[in-house]
Amino acid sequence: MNWQPSADIATLQQRAKILAKIRQFFTAKQVMEVDTPAMSQATVTDVHLHTFNTTFVGPGFAHGQALYLQTSPEFHMKRLLCAGSGAIYQICKSFRNEESGRYHNPEFTMLEWYQPGYDHVALIDEVDQLLQLILSTEKSDVMTYQQIFEQHLSIDVLSADIEQIRQVALSFELGDFVAEEKNKDTLLQLLFCFVIEPKIGLKKPMVVTNFPASQAALARIDVLDGRVANRFEFYYQGIELANGFYELSDSKEQLRRFERDNAERLSEGLNEQPIDHHLIAALASGLPDCAGVALGIDRLIMLATNKKHINEVLSFDVTRC
């Protein structure tokens, strides 16, 4: 067995300096650092996310309480916003099952922050400032999801039906299941991840905006085009770095979306997930008008240190923990 760390000590020293610089960035903007639980009695309903869970047995829970490791700190942070925290950020561990590879470790470090009074456009600018600080990049390019697909695959994804998208997907070797897949968004995500993503943001970061409304369970629907949501993602050198929203504040609509996710999970033979009713109650009490974003720290450090695999920037990856 190899007890040595995955990353060399020099890289871990660079990592510590980058984390310190990020904290200085937020201190200068008077954004408060917070620390929320890694476990919750509820979890995400997203069909494409897989969670770790355990059972707590203790005082008051003699029969056991299911707990879920959080895929991001979002739900707890929004509860703080509803309680009047103001602008907040967090650097924390997050967990996603069934994810491991060049850019994925099942336990990873997330930077997430929320800015009351911002919309998605204002937050895009702030993310860009942080990337320029850490990576010395130029100002990011911006394209819509629709424009990206038109440029790279010559298809209008907002008007195309699933069969048209399937035909595009079949022209690439994405797996035999493509011919039978019934979910349009699954096909779009495959095409985006495996065909488009490696080609964008190669020289300077690229921001993709206006994702289809069906792919933004926590974002507001655009007031000018109901087919899209106020969601954005940052890409650089073929790597997805950040995912952000102009945050949905309607508690009833949020609950409907969670329930719709669970219905889709059942239709695909997956288990329903417990809905976070603490979050729904918090939203009902009032979420400040705000935008939020989650950024992968490990991937950011990969780019800053010119590493090719996420294991090279982690103290101990999943094979050594």
C-alpha cells in the first residue's frame, strides 16, 4: 500500500496560498465566510446526481435517522440567507457518488458564494474577477447555450425535438443507449460534455448562459424567453469550473420542481429522494433577491498549477484515503 500523499508537498503549499488568496478576495468584498453541515436529513432530487448516505443512531433517534452527505452546501447556505446573513461564501468538502476520473473525486472541495442584490450578469463579472486573480486570465467570452450548439453542432436545441437531437448524438460514439434514451436533456448533456466542452474556453474562459429551463432546477426562468433559465457555467481549457444561478425564490415553484425531479427518478427506476422541506420553509419566509455560484476548487488549482489529473492536487485521493 502507498501511504504517500497523492499530491507532492510543493503543490500542496501552492494550494494553501491559493486558498488564502481566495479568502482575501472575499474579505476585501466584505463577504462573510460560513461553515454549514456536511450532512443533512434531505438531499438533492436531481436525476443526474448520486449521493452517499448513512444512518445516525443516538439520543432521540433510537430507530435511526437517514443522513446524506451534501453534494454542495447550497441548501444550508440559502437558509442562512433567508435568516438575514447577507453576502456569504464557503470553502468546504462536498460529496458525489459514482464520480471518479481525471476531473472527479467522490470527495472534493467546493467554493460557493451568494451575493444579495446581484443578478446572474453581475455575478458572472465577479467570478471573472476571481479567475483573473487566481489564473491571470483575460476577460471571459460569453455565449448562450443555444449559440454554442449552433456553432459546434449546427442544431437549434431550443426548437429541436428529441429525435433531431438523437440523430446528432448517434453520429458520435456516445454509447448504445443513445438510440433508446427518452430524456432530451440527457442527450443534450452527453453532447455538451463529450463533444462541446473539450473545445471551448481553450485560450481564455468561456461563459455559457441561458441554459434550457429544464436544466436549471434552482434558477429563475428568464423573463424575456421562457424556454431558458438564468443559469451560467464557466469553462476554461476544456474544464467546467463553475455553475451559477439567478436564484429562484418562489417556494411553491421550488417544491414543484423537486417533486417533478422525483417523478422523473421513479420513471427511470431510481429511488425518490427526501425533499428538503427546511429549505422550502426558508424560501417561504423570504429569500433575498440574489445570485449564487459553485466553483470547483480542485479544478481551479489544477489549472493554476498546470496539473493534468485531480489526484495531483489532492492530499489523498479516493484510492489512498
